[in-house]
Amino acid sequence: MKLWPLPLLFAGLLSAQTPLTDYINAIGQKQLAARKIAVAGISNEHQARQRMADTRAKLIKTIGGLISYRGPLNAATAQSIDRGTYIVENVHFEALPNYIVTANLYRPKAPGKYPAVLFSIGHWDLGKPAGQRICANLAAKGFVVLAYDPVGQGERMQAFDARYGRSLIGGSTEQHFMGGAQAVLAGETLARYFINDSMRAIDYLVSRPEVDATKIGATGCSGGGTQTTYIAALDERVKVAAPACYMNSFEMLLAGPTGDSEQSFPGFLAEGLDQSDWLMQFAPKPWLISSTEQDFFTPAGAKIVHDQARQFYSIFDRQSMVKWVVGPGGHGTPLVVREAIYEWMIHWLKDGKADPKELDLPMLPADQLCVYTKCLAPGRGLSEVIAESWKRRAKPADVKSMIKLGGQPTGLTQITWAGPENSDELFVVIDDGRAAQRRAEVLAALGCRLMIVRLPGYPAGPSSEGSYSGGWIDHERAWLVGLNLPTMRANDLLAAIRPQFDRYKKVYIHAWGLGGVAALYAAHAEPRIAKIWLERLPAALAAAMEVPVHKHLHEAIVPGLALAGDFKDFTDKRFFWVDATDWNENVLLREVPGVYRRPFEQPDSDLLAAFRKH
């Protein structure tokens, strides 16, 4: 079977390291150094158990809490396929009401009770067929194996458009960003939904008569290694873990291949955590780390995790229960890694009673592993599930206090000047790297004095067509260390503006598009700003919370902000809004009295005059 290529899971690999990367990394490395000191001070089992309890609470806190729902699975088998020594069942179940998970169950053909393995899929658009070789081999060796589609993959594509047979958004990682941004605005993370899928998958496994519920293992590669890491740490039913091509220290990851929405949590490093803490949470049960020599999850980063875990396990006199294997090549599971996984599961779950050598089994075409006729699951989408959670927990609060202004500026702001020097009015133009330059040129041509401010993290040029997530990586890096880029930008903007009040009688702000977020979040703290002109800024955060597709939502995210309020809570009579949009850059064809002005086909001079009269 030919697999689809692995999508670009870590777009940051192609991004040049910037001063902002260095700034965030310096903060993160200090947090990681403090963590090392804390972990090094653990010398006995009592201290280790206390660390595990504290860590579990922090892990659950950073993901936004575990989902407690354990209602009926409503599971069903759509088809069974006899493969000789084993059978493949195409099955589905509900992780939440009408939120359907599609999966393949591989089971030995002979009757009896067998150990089981939860196989989590990485960021392959194809979904569960990508795990067929390992799953089939484990089934042939005497395991029941469940491989399930993560949301946004396989039969669980989001924003599917039947007109051209795929998601409107693109590949799996972009689909994850859509839900991930919404979840963080709602004070949670995408990971809690992935973890819930895994927990419900184990619920399904232990419901099967063929499964020995006391012998459950978990494995998976890449994003599947991520889910294996989480479920092993947080679900006590997992007795053996073998994540591949994932485990690495943030000492190596923070300035490099930072993971996507289900892999980067607000405050993770600030809480004194690193990836080793997932493994330590599992102690002292058997854990196999698998790496490859040329992976962007580098062996050097995996070694940090391995060495810290062995030291922690040594407190329990169980250091031999942590093993690390490195295979050849790039990101994936070469034969040496696959056979190491077979051997690990056989050793710990079958008392060593099977041959770990891989069998050359025939593979099924991907479409035969589909549960539904059109390879598309029905039911609710992820955006609907997140919106339901958000609405249930939303409670108006002092939203302005969530923008923690007054902090130390980053020192990364770039300023250029334009227009006549003898003006007593100043337009502070926020250059977001997209479309603001045109408006700056127009204002300068109309005789306005401009201070053009480039705040940290904006792109060097226009964003690429077809990109929905935008500059997610800088935002997620900031979240990890307990910061957020919109607040950092608002602080930097105020630091740039405040010295200008001594020189100019009136200071205005102009911003185009999402560059206006910094102005929106900052202006309430500086009443000396005369007016704020926002053009083509989305009208409300709420408009992004119930749709499966949105563009560049990361630019506005302060974790949990949508629970407390919205953009309207930051505005006052100084704000002059032009052509407000939704979160797909469509101009809204409606008016919001007293807030929006929407001149059409109006000369730039008339627009400037309208702003001055506002």
C-alpha cells in the first residue's frame, strides 16, 4: 500500500530563527534550567511520588482539564475482513455524543483472551491505514490492536467539501490549527479532545470480549507518538508504552520544531514541565523511546529525555524499564524500530511468547479500511464540540485585565518614519507585514507624519496564499513560556507611543487587518491616544468560535480570552472602524451602530477627513 506523504508537521523547520525566537527561547531555557534543579533534588521514592502527583495536576491543568464524559459508546462494526490468521474489523464509536471516531480493530482469528495495543496515528492525512503494517504484525503475533483516525484525518476530515473531495482547509495539521486556536481562546487545548479520543478508544478495547483488560499497551509514531505519550501518562489502564519519533526535550525543541496545536500548551514550561515529565508520570512501568538518526526530533533531544527518565526510574530501582532505540533514516518507523516495538510489547504483555521478527504480510487498499461508504464519518465536527464547551463555560469578566500591560518591552520593535517632520499630529501605523504598507503610503502622500511600527512576530512580507494558520509557531512558543504575542505586542506598542506625547499634540493609531489587535488591546491603557483607526479587522472573536474555517486567528489569541469577553469590550468612542470583516477576510454587510463606519468607493482623502471628524 502506498501511503500519502507526511504533511509538514513542523512548519517552523523552514522558518529562519529570528530575534523573537531567541527572546522566547532565552526565557524557556531559564525555566528548563530551574526544572532540572528541582528534579535533581529528588532522591527517594516519597519525593518521587510527590513529584508525580504534582506533575499530574500540572499536566491536566495545562491541557485545560480532562473530559469527564463516559456515556455510551454506541459502537458498531461495519465490516469484518478475514486476513487468514487475523481479522480486521472496520468499527466506529462515539467519543462524545454524536462525535464519531472511526477505527480498525485487528484481532487474532483464534478465540481467546489477548493483550491489546492502542495504535495512535501520526499526522498522515490518510489516517488509520498508515498504521496497517505494524497493526497487522501485532495481530499476527497475538494482540488485539485498535488504530483510530485522529480528528482532521482519514474519515474524520473537518470542513469537508464534497465538490472536490477533501477539506477546505487543507491537510491534517492545518485542520488541527483550526480547532487548536479556538480551544485556546476558550481556555482549553486541542490535546484534551485528542486525549479523550484515546481514552474512549481504550473504553472500546476493554469492552471487547477478546481483550484482556489488564494487559493494555500503547504505541504510535510522530503525532501518534504524542498521543501515546499523553494516554500512557494519564490513563492508568496503559501498562506498556512505546512512542516513536516524538519524545524530545524542549531544550532542543523550543527554538526549532515546536509542535502543533495538540502538542504546545499555554504555560507548559512556565509550570516547570518538560517532555520527560510525561514519562516520569508513567514510572515505574515499561517505556520504550524510539528515534531515528535524521529526525527533526533529534536523537540529542531524545537522549535528554531518556537520561532523565532513567535517573528517575532508578529511584524505584527500575531503570532497566526505560529503553531507547535509534533507527536509520528520517522521521518514521524503520524496520529496526518496528521490531523493537514488537519485542517490547511481546516481552511485557505476552511473557516473551512470540517472535518479534516482522512478517511480510499483504496490505489492504486504504479504501477497504474505511468504515463508511464514502470514507467520511457523519456527526458533529470538532468546531461544534469546542463551541459547545465554550458556551457552557463562558462568563463575562474583566477582559481588559487579561491583557497584562505594563510589562518589560521586548526591545524588538522596529520603527521607521515618513511624511513631513513639522506636523503636530502623528499617525502611528502598525506594519503587520501584510497590507499596512499601502495605507502608510497613502497617508504620507496626504501629508501625514507617520511613525511606522513593526512589532515582533509579524511576517517579513505578505503571507502565502492558502495559509489559514499563519504565524502559529511564534504564538505557540510564547504560550509555552507563559506569554502570549498579542499582549507582548500591546506592551511594545505602548512603549513606542508614550514618548511621542511630548512632541505631538495628537497621536493617532492606524492598523490594517490583524495588525489592529495590538492597538485594540493596548489603547484602553493609554487615554492620551486621540483616535484609533482600525481597517479590515474582524469584528468579534465570537465569530471565529463556531466555524470550522478561519484565517490567522492566532494573531488575536490571549488564552481564555473568549471566555471573559470580546473585542467590543476594548472599544470606546475613539475607535473608527472601516470595513470590519469576519475571520475569513470577508467584509461584513451590516452595521453595528456607533462602532463601525463603512465607506465604499471613497477617495482616500475623504476617508482621512471622515477619520478626523470622528
